Amino acid sequence: MDAFEYSDRLRSLFQGKANPLHAPAMEKYMLNQFRFFGIPSPERKVLTREFKQQYGLPDPPHLHETVRLIWKMEERELQYAIMEMISAKQCLKNPERILLFEEMIVNRSWWDTVDYIASNLVGPWMSVYPEKAKELTESWLNSGNLWLQRTVLLFQLKYRDKTDEQLLFRAIRQLAGSREFFIRKAIGWALREYSKTRPERVAAFVEDNPLSPLSRREALKVILKNKDHE
């Protein structure tokens, strides 16, 4: 199935389940940046699963084109669906796939898609191609694009004891002076998740480095909660 047919069938399925009563609230939650069909998340995931069972994943030769077509569609649920489908392992094992993920990050950008892409697409891809991490993250950190920078901070959220601490701390130091809310919040989030694995390292890092109050507060949430329960 070519990219146009695949994307059209996905849109037709979702359009048939549109709920105009829910759409305004969903659009307002995203600051009216995107249109929505009004399909709640649980129902959307069922639809996505049914579509995948019936039509499979995009054919490898057409995968990039398929994602690009769906990424340009107005309704946000379609972007959610395709990014969830291509998180399948067979879609990640391609050294060129990161170019597609980068396109997805910098187009129609907001936290709802970027955060998923960071931890569910870029993160697993980086674990398959760790030799590319240093060059890629340095490029993104220096890009001036806050969503690429946020991705560098968040792609290791699920790594736990496999976290490249040196890379994480270097990225945070480089971005610590940012006044962007989404960067400050991501710094705290990344440190908070890592504190579940290495609390002493996170506590020392927060103590030794100048972080915004927001980043510091988010970073120490789990550590302070655990201290209260001692």
C-alpha cells in the first residue's frame, strides 16, 4: 500500500469516529494550536490498534513519505496514531530513521508529540545506535531549537541504569541558563527520573550546579519524598 492510500485510510477511519462535542475541549487544552476529531485517548488507541491489525505498519519503502503525509494533516489524533505505530521495533532499526524523527520534532511541534517521540522513538533508536548519540545530541543542543534541545534532555527517561550520565549532565549544564519553560521543566523531569536510579548522583548534581528554581524543585521531588518517609 502506498503512502497516499495508507494515510487516507487512517484519516477516514478516524473521521468516522469524530466527536464534535469533545473536540473543543481538546483543542483548548492544546491552546488551540491544532484541530481535533474529538476522539478520547482510550478510544483512539483502540482505533489505532485495529487499523494496525488490518493494514499493518507502513511499508518500509513508503514509511517516511507516509509519516510526512500524516504529519501534515490537520487533526492531531492522526499524528498520535502514526507515532505510536512506528514505535514498533522493526521501524526503529534503520540508521536513517533518526532523520524522520527530527522532522517530526521540528514540525507541528508541541510537548504532546515531542515528549512521546523523545522517549519512545529517539530513546530506543539511540540504544540501537549508541555510537551516533554524541554527535547527534551535540548538533541538537546547538541547534537553537527548543524542541530538539528538550528531546536531548528527555530521550533517556526510560534508560534507568543504562543512562549516559555524562551526556545527560553535560546537556543540562549547557541548557541550565535557558529561560524557556519547556527546557527548565525538562531539566527537572530528566533529573527526577534519574534520581529513581541514582539519587545520590542527582542530589550532588543539583547541589553543585546553578539550576532554575523550577528545575531544582522538579529534580528533587522524589528524593525529598523518600526522605520524608524514612
